[in-house]
Amino acid sequence: MAKLGFAAALMIGGSSGKSFADPSGVWSNPSSCGNTGLGYLTAPSLSPGHILRPSSFFVLPILSARGAERVDFDCHWGNVWNYTPNEYMIDGEWIRSSLRYSYAVKDDVSVGLALPIIGRMGGFVDSAIERFHSAAGLGNANRKEFPRNRSLITVTDQGVDRVIARGESWGIGDVSAFVVSSLTEGTYGLPAVSVQGEVFLPTGNEDELRGMGAPAISLSSVAFKRLWTSPLILYLGAGIQYCDADDVAMIRIRDEQVSGLAGLEYQYSQSFSVLVQYLISSPVAKHYYALAKPSHEVSFGFKWRVGSDAALELAVVENVAVFQNSADIGVHLAFGRRL
């Protein structure tokens, strides 16, 4: 989710006659066939379990030259109302932000560190979401029966609601170190493929739901393929994370988390793309109602290369298919700059 920043390589001509070449060479290798475009939206899963366990982060961008440095900052906001009587309630807003530093040890290999900051609060948009759901005929899942704009997580144990977390909370999450490599830039017939490995340290407060309470490792990969010579780029990704984490209250947590990504980029120009993508994440809980079901999220947004050294992305995230284990709506923002 899950990772954050921008893929590079903006080359190959489109069917409209546009050139996608990158004359600066800053964001792409001149020998690239341009399969990666501006890269996928790096919005992670905003379901409550995956905010804690960011297994849906994928591959960070590859720096184009040995010795290059890059800093990325991202911020993800989600409004969560997951409530089923006699099962559980997750009410509040989450903000997960990260500061990342990357260094190119080779032209096609980068290493880095990531510092996440995780916040939980009551927020301010509950009433607006209720009005939108009512106007669209979507229903509000008993939201009106409870106080607005609060932060509360409870689970029901033998008919009694047990409080897991209450009120506002901010702090450092699990710090990580990563290595990312470009396996191939692809050809006219074959995709570009990048992989990433990451190690998480248990620096976050587990009781405040900011960390997993144990070390974790993850491996992810993303493949990109431009469709013929058009401005359309298809991408697919997969990621897996393992952590021998403690259970949360009475909820048994899975050690493995698996994610899948599929998306389509329309590269309007060398510096601007519009993207839509789908993210599926495996269940967080082993056996606990909707938390034992996969989460499904769709992101829609854009990526914009600002000058030769910086890039910006913005997206809206919506849950689909299963609504009881993910955010009602989310916003993803990321900014990266080469130093």
C-alpha cells in the first residue's frame, strides 16, 4: 500500500502521434521502452486492519542513476464506519502518513528507510457522508443512531461490548527498511517488472493500533505493459507480508497478508496521467465476521510530474463488494522529489 512515490520512464510514441520520450533522463532510463508510464497510484488499503498492517504497499520508484537520492511524503485519510450489531464497531477517521528516503546503489537498485506516522481521530465529515448516502439511496448502516465524529472501536464478547480503542491517538508506526530493483524494463512484447523487499521493525505502539508488535517481512512485485503504441498502460501487482503478530483482543489475526493490484493508466502527456485501479487485500482476521473477508477498494486519480525533479499524485478511494470491513471513503496524496 504498500509502496509510495512514483514509478519512472516516460517513453514511446502514442497512437495520436504524441511522443512519450523523456529528454531530461531524470525519471527514466533512456533505453526504456516506456512500459511504466508515470506509474501506478500508490494508495494503500484504507480498511482498518490494513492501516495497521500495510501489506498492500507495492514497489517504490526506481531512481535512474547510481548515487541519486529521493524523498517521498504520502498521506492517506479514511473515514470508517463498520458496524454490525452484536459483532463489532469501528467508528472514526484514520490518517496514515509516511516519510521515505531512497538512495540508488546501482542504476536499477535502490535502498531506503520509511518512517510512518499513524493517527486516529473522530474527524468532522460524518454528517456529510450520511447526507450523501441518503441522497444516493445507499443507506447508513445505523450510523444515525450513534454520536457523530467520534473515535471508538469495540468488539462483542459473549453479548458484552468490549472497548479496544477510544479517542484520538497519534504516533510513530513500524519503521521499515526496503530494497527495490528493476528486473527488466520490458520490450514491445514483454512487460517491465520491478520487485521490492521490506523489513518492518516493531517500533509502533501495539496497544494504540499503530504497530504489529513483532518484526515483519514483505515481498511485492508490479508488472507494467503499454498497450501497443497507445497512451494506455496496464499494470498488475502482487504482495505478501508475514508477521507472527499478537491477536487483537479476542480477534485472532492472520500471520500472512496477501494483496493484489490491477489498474489502467491513460498517459495524457509526458507529465500527466489519469489512473483507475482495483486493490484486493486478504482478510485480517482468521474467524471474525466481515473482518475475515477480503477488502476491495477502487482508486481514481491522477499523477503529475512537476518540472524535472518532482511528482505529485492525488486519488479518491472507495470501498466496493464488502462494506463492513473497509473505509467508506478515502483520499490519497503523495509528493516525491529527487534531491
